Amino acid sequence: MTGGAARSIVLHGRRVVGGSAEGEALVTHQTISGWGGINERDGTIIERRHELRGQSFSGRVLVFPGAKGSSGWSAYFHMTRLNGVAPAAMLFNRMSTKVALGAVVTRAPAMTDFDVDPLTVIATGDWVRVDADRGVVEVTKR
């Protein structure tokens, strides 16, 4: 992690799905459920007790610990792509088959295994550039 006058931070991690994207960060410290946890038609989190309930990840860089729930996770995130409301990119800490397959079918750049926990340095509203092919995330603090 490096800092500079422009209040930028650079993280390095491992590519799960290649590509590059940028957007406003949407950060949660809670895992996300696919089936029953998101509305695949508009990209909002609908899980009852989730800290982001009612907020949309559509076109944003979703920063979260990982997936929870059933194998339906990938199906629901796949539907967000088909409906044009998928996250621009996904950054997560805990790799599982659910989140890996979900990232693949969403086709959004995705990364994990960071040198610094993204949940400790990225806040909702920060501008995030993800270059999964290079394994680099650039964060401009808001």
C-alpha cells in the first residue's frame, strides 16, 4: 500500500476474473447472500438485516468479505449481468466456490488475496480503479 498527496492508495491482489473497470465503491463488512439477498432486477441488496439493505451495487465496485448461502449465489449474480445491473467489479477477501463462480458468470473484473485488507482502506464513495489483469487496485479517497 502506498499513499500520496492525491490521497490515493494502491493495493495488490490476485485476479479471479480478468479485465479492468472503475467506479464508486460500495463497501460492506458483511457477507452477501445471492438467493434471497439481492434483487437481480435492479441490483439492490434486499437481505433483511444487511447493513446495505436497499442500496444498489449496479455499476459500482463492490467490496465485501465474501459470499454466503447456497449455490444460488452465482445464478442471481449472473442475472444481474443479464439485466444490466451487475457490479462494475468485485473485491473480496474470502474465496469460495460460490463467489468464484458468481464472479465468473457476472464477468466483472474480480480480485482477492490482497496485500492489505480492502475493507480497512476502501470506504463507500471512494473512486476505485481495478486492473485485475495486473493485480492492481487504485483507490482515490473521497
